[in-house]
Amino acid sequence: MPFPSPYDTWFADAEFDASYGHTLATLREIAPIAAPDGFAERWQSWREQATAVDAAPTVLSTETAHGRRVSVVEHAGVDGTRLRAWVVEPLSAPARVGVIHSHGYGGRDAVDLARVPDDAAAIFPVARGLPTLNAGVGAPEPQAEHVLAGIETPDSYVLGLCARDLWLAADALTTLVGPLPLYYVGESFGGGIGALALPWDDRYVGATLIVPSFGQYDERLAVHCVGSGETVRDHVAAHPEAREVLRWFDASTALGFARIPVRVEAALWDPYVPPPGQFGVANAARILELAVLPAGHAEYPGAEQVTAEAIRDSRAHLARALNAAS
């Protein structure tokens, strides 16, 4: 099938059509996966268990950079595993909002303040097992091993642990800087993990999810990709019982339980996170601001301008969400 214009020019050497034959109209029709019985109760139980864990953050180092105070901290995950993160604070005045800023499946090697307002404190958690701060800690580092770690049961599956760790990362931030309304930013892996965690934490006023992963597993398992989804797809083909575990970790299912305004930046072409999964997440949001990206996980003409506009609009979304909650 020929790629839709202009993708035949932009991605002429691509292995396959990463629009998967969809248009914006067909993507907007993709329904989120309905929750299995007990979905909310299970996540609420995990949230309650997490409140009994002391994040116990400790500051390992501090410097002044980018006009902010930047610290490397260590805090507990949901099972007590000690995880490292960066915490950023304004220098001149107390913060008005706290930003929990997650990352893609490659991990993180530095803070990225593009979507963090000057008057915000932020924590940049690094998921268990992932580089640089937590490589091999609490989960295997290689992506193909990481995405399958603990998939035998819902309680042990790594994606659930990573989502639940976000509650402890937020605890760590508020312990260090004081109680603040929270806003979430997550891209790809971080977008999907955030969608799983957000509905069960009432401290959040809003979120931006950028090309979110782990959404709409019926669509995700049906198509080839070059990201972590392909590893999961191969595993489920060999172990069909794993599909039942994945039902508890569908970002499209979880986001339907969130009552905060959510901005989703979803791509029409993406070989790593298939667009049907991304739009399954977007279509689940009760209060949605949708930004349609030409492509995700790819370079293309005009990408810098698209990214700059997305960052601007995401900051505006945060400001509106914060004002509405005040």
C-alpha cells in the first residue's frame, strides 16, 4: 500500500507504512478497551498500598544549572527499591506547581526543562531498570527484557510497578518542596505509564501525554512495529495467557477513569508506537485537548516547528489546568 502523501517522500526508505492505513477520521473512531471486572478496584488497592510506603527521599548532590537548583535524589519505589531521579527547583521564589516529568523507553540522561515553567518544581523520575540513573535497578535494562519482566502476574509486571513508582516519585517531590498541585508530562513509555498512574492520584490537576504507549492492546497486538510492542506481540503469540495480564495495563482503559484535563499529542505516522494505540488513549480522555502530530519517533521536514508549537501549547495547558484548580 503506498504511503499517504507526504509520507512517501518523508519516509521513502521506511520498512512499512507506519500510518497502518489510517486517517485522522478512522483513528478518532478507535474505541478504548473496556475495563475488565475489578479494574478500578485493583488499581485503587495498589494506590492504597503505595500510601503505606515512605518515599524517604535523600538528596545525593545539588548544583545550580539552567537558572534552577538541580539535585540528584534517591527515593523508594513501591516495593522499597531505591530509585534515583533529578529534582529541579526555582531559585528566586517558592514553586506554584509540581511537575512529574517522565521519559521514553530509552531512559533519561539529563533534565529537560522545555515543558517546565519557571515557577515550577519538578521531579524527573527514571523508571526502574532504565538508564542512566537506574540502569538494571529493580528490573533488567535491555528493552526486550524490561517490557516482559514480571509479566506472569499483574502484581509483578514491570509496567505496573513503573506506574506505581510514579506515586512515590510524586511523594518524594512534595516531601522535598512541600505540598503542591501536580501536573504530569510523559512521552512514549512515560505517556503510557502516566495514563496508568494518573486516575488514582488526586493531587494532579492536568497532564500532557506525548505519543503515549501501552494503549489499546487489541490494536497494538495486531500490527508489526519496531518498538517494545513487537516484543510483547511475539510473547503473547507464544504465551496467549499473557493477554489476560495485559488487560490490567492498557493505557486506554486506565485513562477513562481520569477526571482531569488531559492533552494528548498523538501522531498519524509512527513505527515505534502505532498510531491506533495512541489514539485509543486519546479517545479515552474525558476532558481532551488533542494535538495531532504528523509523525512520531521520526524526523521530518518542519518537525522543529511542530515540536516548538507543542511545547508552547503544553505549557498553556498546564497554566489553564492550574488556574482552573485554584
